[in-house]
Amino acid sequence: MPITTYAELKAAIADWLLRDDLTAVIPSFISLAEADINRNVRHWLMEERASSVVSTQYSAVPTGFISPIRLSLTGDGTYELEPAGQAELLAMRQAANDTAGRPRYYAITSGQIELFPTPGDDYTLEVLYHKRIDPLSDSTATNWLLESHPDIYLHGALALAAPYLHDDARIGIWKGLYDQGIAGLNMDSDKAKYGGSGLRMKIRSR
């Protein structure tokens, strides 16, 4: 049976579990799988761009934000910001007496984007980031991951049903298939982005 929708996924999970008493909790298994996927998958299809005008030290992260890839100021030229630790940013701010100017560094602080120097004017900030996968629901029947890799959803939900299955010997098999699927998905993304050669190290000539 093909698995292309939320309803089909729920039905497949019930079939594989050989249980007809878990209908109410199967959506929880799927949600748990999605949470784990968002922690462990970094695929190019999760990359999203968002732009906003910033003029203060702190600004909101984009919707569905997981982690930053690249932050840049755009408009009058493009200036990529350098990531910095919170302690490093604080030290630079203190050393500069918090003088405003064009931002050069950023950190993720308390769930917000912190810029240094504090913007002295309005700047357009472009954020390239990893976005959470759109969660499946009765109103969101599918997403890119279910369409392309339904096995990851299926095996992930089955493996995360463990508290209800207790000593089911199949849990280890499902977990192994799920981990294998996650690794393969990340590898496919790297091949697509880097031409199958992986990340290349730049060697400086002396």
C-alpha cells in the first residue's frame, strides 16, 4: 500500500504494529518521529531564506527556525555576518562601549538573533536557515519528506512507539532501519550540494 498522505501513514503504522487499539496514540508516534527528524536531519530541502529590516540589537528568528546557515546584510552590497559566541559578543560590545554601527557579527541569544555592533540604522537582514519540517496533521496531509521518503516516517514512528510495545522484538529492527534512513537522507543532501565529493578542505599554499 502506498504511503503518500497522513491518513495512509497512520493506517500503515497500525498495520505494521498489528494492533487496532492504538488509533488515538498513533498521531503521537508520528509527532515524536518528526521531533527526532528535526533534530537529526539537515537536508537542502529544509533550507529557507527570510529577509527583514533590523534596527535593534535583538530581532526575531524566522518561522520554523532550527539553526542558522548564513546571515547577511543586503541592499547596498552584500555583507556576510560572522557567527560568534554569546560571551565573545558581550566582550566585544563592552570593549566598544556598545557603539552602534553596521553589524558584523551575530549570535543566537535566548531564541533571538543578536547583532553586533547594534545597528545604527535600518538594515535588511537575510537569514538562510534550516526550517522545521511542516508537521503532518489532518489539515496538512503531506510534506516533502513523506512524499520522497515515507520509510523514514514509518520506521521512525514504529521505533518511537516503544513505550507502548515494551518487549516487542521488532523495535530494534525498526530503529536500525530508521537510523539507516536518516543517514542516507543526510548523505543524499551532501551529494546534491557538494557534487558527491563531500566538504572540501581549502589548503593554503606557503
